[in-house]
Amino acid sequence: MISGNVQAAKKDPFQPVDLPRCSILNRGLEEWQLKGALLSGSGREAIISHPLLGTKKVAVGMQLPNSSGQVIQIELNQIQLAVLPPCPQRIVFLYFEGGS
């Protein structure tokens, strides 16, 4: 038996989107850098790095750590990240800048 007063927090669907917070999250997505991509018959993965969060291996559909971004496409020289709701939709492109 559960004791005490337990209430679930309800979100008002008509509450406006916190645009300043969304702006900060958008800038955070642009801080990621594409370090490499692996395209194979079994899937697509990419290695990305962030100055504060370090290096991560990601795949299509994964949510980025400490972010409201999701990987939506991986190509050999670019990766596309989408801002997740409730923020306004935005696509961020990261391009591979390999050495010569």
C-alpha cells in the first residue's frame, strides 16, 4: 500500500513553448562535431564529439545525450539532427571536415 499524497504533474497543452530554452538547446546541437561515419549493410553509425560531453557513437533515431536533439540521418560526410518537440522543428547539419 502506498501512503502519502502522490500526484502526477500535469502539463497544460496550451502552455506556450519556452522559446529561450529552445534557443539554448538549438545552440547546444550546433556544438557537436562529426568525426566520422560508418555506413554498412547492417546500418549507419557516426562518431560525434562535443566540447563538454565528449565523444559519442550514435545511430539514426538516437537522442543525443543532455539534449533535445535526435539523429535523423547519417551520410558519409554529414549527419542531420532534429530538434525534438515541444521546441519548434529545426534541422541542424553537421559536416565532416576530414584532414587532407
